Amino acid sequence: MLDLDFRSRVPIYEQLVEKFKELIITEVLKKDEQLPSIRALAKELTINPNTIQKAYRELEMQSYIYSVPGKGNFVAAMTNKINEERLSQLKEEMTKLLAEAMFLGLKREEILGIIEEIDKSGKGGRVR
């Protein structure tokens, strides 16, 4: 479920945050579903529990999860705030990627073709 790249320059806790966000956004993890305990996940991934704690804290700050003292961490309900923030981030990232792709020679029609392909495959709204 959580494949981490230990050779990546991206810190492990950031990779965890992004993986959990993806699982929450794609509804693999449902609202109010309990996340693995810090200790269990640290043992499973063979990483320091403090790294898991940091990732969970970051997810809570971003309102993706909530914690219940003595019970654990749970998936929060998706709110419009999360969606708007994420959409804003994605638009910014796509603008940069598309500008670079066009600079490197990708044509407008090819970009539109990619969008149509994603739409036809039924994967719109789902992360591959």
C-alpha cells in the first residue's frame, strides 16, 4: 500500500504525506477509517516512528486526518476547503508542466489528446 523510495531526495515523511493524501483523495481510505498505528506502520516500513508521527501531524494540519487521543488517527471528511486548496496546487503544477512541455515541443493538440485519452479511459478523477 505504501511504497517508499529510500533513494529519493524527497524526505520519507513527505512521501508518506503524499501517499496518504493520494489514498484519501481516491477514497481507498474512507472517511473515519482508522490509519495504522504509528508503531505498527513504523515496524512495517522499517522506519523511525518519529517519521510516521511527523507525517501524521502534517496530514492533520492539512485537515486530511484527525486524531482521537488514546484511539488513533482517522481519515477526515473531504471538505470543500481541501478540494479547493488541492485544485489550486494542481493548477499551479499543471501550468508549470504544460509550459515546460510546450517549450520542449509538445503541441497543443497533443496535450488535448492526452486529456481526451484520460477522459475516455474513465480514469478522470482517479489517480493511476
